[in-house]
Amino acid sequence: MDRLQAMEVFTRVVETNSFSKAADMLELPRGSVSNIVRSLEEYVGARLLNRTTRQVSLTDDGALYYERCVRILSEIADAESLLSEKRSGPVGTVRVDTSGTIAKALLLPAFDDFYRKYPHINLRLGLTDRNIDIIQDGVDCVIRMGNLEESSLVARRIGEARMTTCASPAYLKAHGMPTTLEELGKHQGVNYMSSRTGRTFPFEFIVDGEAVAVPMNGVLSVNDGSAYIAAGVLGYGIIQPSRFMVADLIAEGQLQEILVEYQSPSTPLSILYPHRQNVSSRVRAFMEWLTELAEGHPDLRI
């Protein structure tokens, strides 16, 4: 039995709470994963996992062994990465989850720079607007907008996204240009709604140092950032997105900023990652690159 492979398989089963998910991540047959864990239990002389038809859970012995396995595997990965980095820089795969709008507006245009610096890192970019289980989904880090809920994850704020209020020239030609918040209330907006609760978010502005919510009338609500921006471009109503997401559309004349004398509260941009003792050099390299990218963006500077 390859004990290091067995440790890796065991930790993946624990973190994904599933033999089949662990098998998919490790590109092994499910039967092989089950056999490896069973052989490991026979080798250490203790049952490590409780198995039912619906879930997998750690035994007391399994919890102690899992902590040691994570530490050992992390040390080995760091040692290997240190040697490979001395030769050619960080090597391996980094799994990132973010929204489609962040990927399109911020990441994809800058990836040429990333690959020039780190040609031996492979990025796997998952695109969702919903919260995921970073451990069970096997993700190294997550990039999210907005205020974060309490969790066991480490959160690093890398930017403050400046908001803008805008509409398509066609919409403004048909409905006129609002110049005050009172006039804005008479216009039609595209509403953004939470994919988790279904609640729509009002527009927000800072008046006399306080945030003021302005609910918008509208016939269209969406829970996807790309669709939200597209609806604004198509003239379905006024939108209030993060400016970095629509800067190119504004420059091209597809959207026009309005009410520029009114500021809106900024929205935090953060990286989240598991609270582990050691972060691999390849994940650290990606996070540092992304932090520098945000710091250099005029609409994201903290």
C-alpha cells in the first residue's frame, strides 16, 4: 500500500464527505478509493470513517488521524513546491471559483500577464454567483463581492468596488435623463435579486453621509451579474453595477453614467480560502497576483 496516496485519498473523502466526489477529484475509480481507505484502516488498526448510505463521518480515531494527515501532506507539498519553484516557479493546478462578471471584467483580460509570470500553473476557473462549499467542491480559493457571512474560511479583502448608476442611450432617449433621486424613483430599473433568498436589492446612494436606499420599479429581475448588465445594455432599465464590470461598455458608449454627482457605497471584493496551516506556493502566487491586480485597478483601490 502506498501510504502517502492512502493519506491523500482519505483526506479527500473526509473533505468532500463522499467517496464518489473524492474519486472524481483524484481521477480514480470509486472502487479503488473504497479499497484504499479500507486498506488504510487495516494498516493503522482502527476504523477511521463511519459509513452510511447517505454520508461519511469521522470516528474519534479518524479525526485525530485526519489532522496529522493534513499536516504531513501539506509539509510534503510545500517541500516539493519549494524545490520546483527554485527550478521553474510554482507548479500545479489552482482551482478558483468566482462569478462570471468578475471573471469577464477582471480576470480574463489579465491572464496573459499571469501566465507570463507563472507559466507552470494551470487555472481551473469555476463560475457561479452562489456560495459553494469550498472544501467539498475541492476549491483552493473563492473570489466574492459583498459583505461576507461568518465562516471558518480565511477572508482577505483585496479591493473596494466603486458602484455606478447607468443606462443605455436608447433607454435615456426614450425615458429621459433623471437628475435627482426623486426623479430616479419615477424610472424603470432592472432589479438584481439574491439567488439564495430571492430578495431584490434597492439602489443605494450616500446622502449627507448616510446610505439611502431607493427601491426601483421594474418588470425584470435577475440573479446573474452578466444578465443584469446585458439587460441594462438592451434598454430594459437603469442598473447600478460595480463600475469595473462595465467600464468597457461605458467607454464604448453602450452604457451612459447618470447621477454622477451622487456617490454610492462601495462593495468589498475578497478572496476566501480554507484555514489551513500552510497555503501552497501556487495558490499563494495566484492570490498575490490577484491582490496586485485589484490594487492597480482605478475602480477597485481600497
